[in-house]
Amino acid sequence: MRWNVIMALIVGTCTIHAAPERLVCLGGSVTETVFALGSGSLVAGVDDSSTRPPEAADRPSIGYYRMASAEGILSLNPDAVLASEDAGPPHVMEQLKGTGTPVITVTGGHTIPDALTRIHAIAQYLGKEREGINLATELEQGMKAIPPVDGDPVDVLFVFARGAGTLNVSGTGTAADEIIRLAGGRNAVTGYEGYRPLTAEAMVTAAPDVILLTDSGLGSIGGPEGLASIPGISMTPAGRDNRIVSLDDLYLLGFGPRVHEAVLDLHRKLYP
Amino acid sequence: MLLLLLAALLIMVLITGLSIGAMTIPPGRILAALVQPLGIDLPWTAEAQEAAVLLQIRAPRVFLGAIAGAALALGGVLMQALFRNPLADPTLIGVSAGAALAAAACTVFAPAIALIIPLSPVWLVPIAAFAGGWFTVMLVLQLAGGYGRMRVEQVLLAGIALNALAGAGIGLLMLIANDAQMRDVAFWSFGNLGRADWHVGIMVILLSLPLFLFGLRFAPWLNALLLGEGEAAMLGIPVERLKRAAILLTCLAIGGTVAFTGLIGFVGLVVPHIIRLITGPDHRTLVPASALLGSIVLPLADVISRTAVAPVELPIGLITALIGAPFFLVLLLGRRNREAI
């Protein structure tokens, strides 16, 4: 909560300056929000995680937003950098400020309240408060429209894959854990926080009804067939019934302005 | 002759480093931005942002690259002389591994550490890395005979063991790290000069200066050491003190470099060999020439890292290996062919 206040203050002081004309956005949900507010034409550059909307992906990318380089960002000649608080490394953010380029930081959190805070903060910075309120209302309405689950929730296990050698399973406290809960599912793995490498035995013990991945994650292990060949998967209920769900990375985990659509989408896949 | 050539190359590389980057700045405006702080006004001026990029981002970066490259190369020269082993480089005494472990621990436990030490990770990681490198080298020296006679093969073996131990430690930390921390650790271990500002540059040059002076002053002694420790001692050289000083000063310089740039491989190992292939093993030439070549190679690699896929940056450690290794192989093959004839 305190963060929101600080963020509002930062954004508040920045709006005193003239509205930006060339923005570099760092963080997929930040970029998506700027576009959703109708300010996509201001975006001069993005980072690799900014894949939505498709127009955003056409903008020059400065690489991964946690590993930005100051000169790379400045070469796009921005008059402001709008960044998720996760953007970095920290010294690059300092260097940017040192060259007189304003850096506006918004929360990188992955809950619905965080998504709303992000929308309001960015809207206020862009002078689009009304559009921000509309977008936030739409999101809240969308969340209310998620049908309740009767009976036992589906056990979902989220696998974060970057090639067959690096498969990590989400515990609690992650964006995946939150989106599973919002969609009416139950995270099958609650013994730890964050991500841990997948082991065959732990997979069988967790006995998920559904295995959830991101599209790029599923692609990196050779699609559903590749996943089925990983030890342990075929011995889970999800593997037996072939209940593998995958959604776009940023859509599923970004907690952007369309997070309610992702939640509904996931809900329908969990409860067909 | 070779030294003059290298010095000329160095100047060219430094100018190239200043002129080229993700942001295009015309040469005239670069000159204007550089001389403005000296009170010289040209008929044209650089824009404020261009001047800021040049003076606060690019110039310190080129400077740090040159110093770090020289320190890494010279560290390699000293370690190869000390161990009389062509495979030796500064990583051998554990300074990089210790620094990497401390930096990784600092990254992974950042939230807990922040509660105790209210210091930004921007400074915490380099300080921890330097301390970690220093601590590991001290441990290596203790294991290799404490304050008595230091046997280099003991240093070598202790270094190998501690390197393995630190590697295991980093592996463990990666297990409990979250995705972001993992990327930070990986980022650090590929090396990057993006951390550079003038404070960092000054700090690294202060930490490296003793190594440069030592290398230049005691080059004849290093030559004698190549004959063997017994022979060097018979020539009246205080071998024990020489060895200890070489290790400590290397640790100081490399620890300082690695703390701010991360792990940059290859330079320390191969730059001395390239010079040796050209001029032979006399340290009176080897020391200054390696330092110069190191300070050419690293800013050059950085130029490539900054521009190859701009605005994205490539890790510099990748570039040094990618261009350095084939170049080194060509030199090696050239020598083999000459010897065959």
C-alpha cells in the first residue's frame, strides 16, 4: 500500500513537466497499458517482453528489460522512460537519470490491485485519467464476471520452461500462482515460494489435473509431445487425460490491462 | 617499436570507443562535448543529452575497459610467470570464483541483507565481490603454507579446490534464486562494462596501479623466476616476497576489476600469449606490451558489444572469447608452420 502512495507521488511530480512525445517503455505490462490507454503513438521503443499488442512488437526493442543498457535506451532519443520497478540493472536507471532523462517507475507487481495501480499511475502520467478509470472499471467488471467454481477446484501445476533442460515448477507467491487462483483453480504445488526445478517424483506427487505453460515455454520443449516425453508427466492425471493448457506469456503472467480476459480464458480451459 | 605500435593502436581504439555507440553523435559534436568542460568553445556545440551520454556513459566506459583490460592481461602475465605454467591466469588463485560467489550470494540474499546493511545493491555487490575475492585468495595462501615457504603447486591445487567449491556454492544459490536473481547472476558472470562511471573508473585504476608499477619495476626478477625458484633465489632475489607480492597485487587489481565488470574471461589467459608469440618471453617487453594489448582488446570488444545488435548489448565476455580465440588459433598455426619449415 505504501508503495502505491510513493508511486503516486513520483508520478504526480512528473506530470508537472510537459507531456512526453517519445516514450521508451520497459516491461510488457507497462507497454500494454500505454497502448490500451490510446497512447501507443508515443511509444518510441520497448523491451523484449513487450509482445502485446502486436503494434508494440514492431517498435525497436532495447533487449530484456532487466538487462537494459543506458546508451541503447538513449539512442532511441526518448524524452522519458516509463519502466516497471523490475527494470534494471539499477545502475542503468541511475545513469539514465544522470543524463537528465526522466525515469518514471510503476509497480511490477502481479495481483489485480497491482494491475489497477499500474493503470492509474500510467494514466495519470500520460494525462489520460479518464481513459485510465474506464480501463480499470472494465478490468474490475471483467473480474466480477468470472463464474464461481462449484465443488472441488481443479489442481493446476504451472511449468516455466526454457528448453527441456530448464523446467521450473511454480510454488506460491508467483504470477502463475495468482492467475491460477483467480481463474478458480488450485495450485498443485504449495510447499515452497517461487520456482524450483521440476523432478519426476515431485511431479507425480503433486498429481495435477491440468499442466499450465506459456506458449513460448511449451514451444521451447517441442510442444505437447515434447512435454509428454518428460519423465513423470505421463503418470499425472493431466498427462493421462492430455490436459495441457498454454497461453501467451505476457497475456497469462503480465497482469496487464486485459488480465481479466486472460483469467476468463484460463477459467474456461480449466472448466470446459 | 612494438610498444609504440600498440600505443598508437590504443589511441585509435579509445577514439573509436568514444565515437561509436548505440546513439549516433557526429564527430564534430563529440569533440565539442569533450572540450567544453575544459573551457574551450568551438563554433558549434553538442546537445545536452549528447554531452551527457559521452561524458557520463561512454567515456567512463571506455576508460574502465582500458584499465580493466590492462589489469586482466597483466594479472595473466604474473600468474603465468609465477606458476611457470602457460595455462595460468588470474582465475587460478580463486579471486574471480570468490568474487562471483560473493556477488551471487549478495544478489540472492539481497532482501535479507538490505535489512542489515542499508546500502544500494549498486554498491553492495561490488563491495561483496571484492571482499569475496580477497577472502578466497587469503584462504588459498593459508592452505599453501601460511607464512612459511609458499609452494606454487600447493597454491595451484588449493586454487583449483576453492574454485570448485565456489562453483558448487553458486550452483546451490542458483537453486534457491528466483528467475530475476538468476538472470542477474548470469548477467554478472558474463561480464559487462555498463556499470562504469567516473567513480568506478578511478577506483579500479587506484586498485590496479600497484600491479602495473610492480610489473614494470620487477620485470627482470620475473625473468629470473622463469628459470626456477631455486635459480632465482641464487641470483639474490627474495623469491618468497616476490611470489607473495605478485599474488596480493594481482588479487587487488583483479578483485577490483571483477567487482565492477563481472567475469571477463580469455583476456588474462591469452593476451600474454599473443605478446609472447610476437616478442618472446622477456618480461621487460611482455609486461608493458600485454598491459597495452589488454587495454586495446577490452574497449574494442566493448565497442562490438555495444553496437553489434544495438540497442541491445551483448555480454562482453562472449565477444572477447569469440574474436580472441580464433585470432589466437591463427597465431598458433602460424608459429607451427614456421617451425615446420
